[in-house]
Amino acid sequence: MGQKIRKIANTWCKVSPIPLGVLGLGYLGLYSIEVIYSGSAMAKIASDGSTALWVVFALDLLLRMFASTSVWGFFKNNWLEISTLILPFIRILRVFRSVMALRVVRGLVTDRLHATGFYLIMLLPLVWYSGAISVLEAESTNPNASITSIRDALWWSLTTIATVGYGDIYPTTFEGKLVAAALMVSGIALFSASAGMFASWINASAKKTVTAP
């Protein structure tokens, strides 16, 4: 029985990345509807859809644990993903579910430089939008908040991730400030990685030019 479950789990791990990547982005879409149209019938439907996707993600995590050769290693490598599932009441963690969708890239690109490029291209807009949705939900608990619409949230997220920080609008809640801190760190990391990758590309081009006959 155990061998059969492991075989099913291994098969699942091979075929699931792309569908789960799509579902991860779909989860972000449902979460966005919940935040932007909070209190409406549409938000209730989106909440039910999010719950259904949560069950799928939990099943995926369980099957991947069965396929893993080390349970401790599995928990060590997937602690953030596990947290998003077992701590759903911490709202800020929900956006990480969409970021988890990027693990699909591992199966599409084998070269490390190209994989890094794909990650950066996908991460920048995803982190920008996720930050906007997160801060909008966080600030919705404060009636005196300056970030009250998705347009304000997107503008604030863009200036924060770019480390510009005009200060015209800003988070006022503790949860919103946590989002801001995460965006600042993410912005520095993403732009530093982009600069490093660009430098590697320049060096690789220069070497090809030198070695060309």
C-alpha cells in the first residue's frame, strides 16, 4: 500500500507543476476580488473558490511529502508554503501562495542564468501586484488610512519596491508596515539580482567576442 501511494505521489510531482502554477495565479485573482469587492456577493463567491483551491494545495503538499525521501528535508525546504496553508488567518501569508506558482520554472529551464532571468521577469510584476493587494487589505481596517483604492495601492507598491518612497501615501497599520518592509527588502534583492545578471550577460558577451575567430 505504501509503495502504491509513493508511486502515485511521484507521478503527481511530475505532472502537477504547470497546473498548480496556473492555480496559484488563479488564487491571487480570487484573493484580489475578495479584497477589492469586500462585502459583496462576488467576494463571497471568490472566498469559496479560494477555499476549494486551498484543499487542492493541501493535497499537493501531502503528496509531495509522500514522494520526498526525507520528511525533515521536505519541511525544511517548504516551510513557507506549509505556513501559508496552516496559518490562513495571517492574511499577509496568502499572497505567498501565488509566488509559489513560480516553482513551475524549475521544470521549464535547466540553465541557471536563464532560470534566474525567468524568475526575475515573473517576480517583479507579481511582487508589485501582490504587495498592492496585501497593503490594501491591511489598510482596510483603518478608517483613516491613506491607501483606500487599488489605484493608490498599486502606486504605493511601485514606489516602494523601486525604493523611491515618495511618502505621499503610506501604510498606517502594523500589518501594512510589515508589507512595506517585505516590499523594501524584495525590491533591493530583485534589483540587485537584475544588476548581477546583467553584468554576467555583459561578461559572457565580451568573452564570446574575444574568443571569436
